[in-house]
Amino acid sequence: MLSCRELTRRLASDELAEAGWWANLGAGLHLAMCRHCRRYRAQLRALGPAARRAWGGEALDEKKQAELESKILDRLR
């Protein structure tokens, strides 16, 4: 069974969308038993539309996205 840390990493990176049925089954079992991970998944699902509304729903070009990623990484360091 997946640990909470591994499941939240996969949920945040959207890795489960591309995973096979076995990985999705393991994630589903974990989510059925763990209310903390269910809440985290719900928060991620709510964050996406809220972020799109805040940004005006427009996609970023690659240059702008690279600049934002760089700023975020600089602040984390």
C-alpha cells in the first residue's frame, strides 16, 4: 500500500492520471481508508479552478512559465 507521502506526491504531480490500473487501485484503497489524503485531494481539486479564475483562465507561454518557475525556486532556496 502507498504511504501518505507517496500518494500526496503522486496526486500533486498528477502522476496517477497516467498510471496503470494497479497503481490507481492502490491509490483508491488508500483514499478509502485515509481521511487526510481524501481532504488533500479535495483541496487540490478546488485549487485548480480557483487558480484558473485568478489567472483569468488563459494559458501561459513557455517563457512566462519558465520565469515564474524560476522565481518560485529562488524563493524556496
